[in-house]
Amino acid sequence: MNRPDLCPACGARNDCTLADPRSADRACWCYSVSIDPAVIEALPQELRNQSCLCPRCAGVEAQLRTAQAPRS
């Protein structure tokens, strides 16, 4: 069973704001990063476009750290 709050690749929480009714009005973290299409294509077809990957499986942890770093 696919759950929208879990990563389809590893099963960890994906921190998707759209999957949580309390934060569904905010943009998901995935909107602010660039995910390599090969990462998505590596998922089985039935798992694609069902829920967000977690930042680790999406390979975007460094991008998120840069985006969240305080600017001087």
C-alpha cells in the first residue's frame, strides 16, 4: 500500500507538506530543488507520481542545506 507521507524508495517519512492536511496549503520542499530525472526513472512504474521521495533518496540534501542556509 502506498502512503503519501512515505518515500516510495525507502519507506522513510518524506516530509511532504502536501501529504499532511495541516500543511497542505504550503509548497512542498521538492518544489525548491532539482531532482535528477534518472532518480525518478529508477523507481518501478507503479511507484512513480504517487508520493514524494525523501530528500536522501531524491539526492537533494545538499541543495536543501544550501537553500536553508542563512544569507549574509
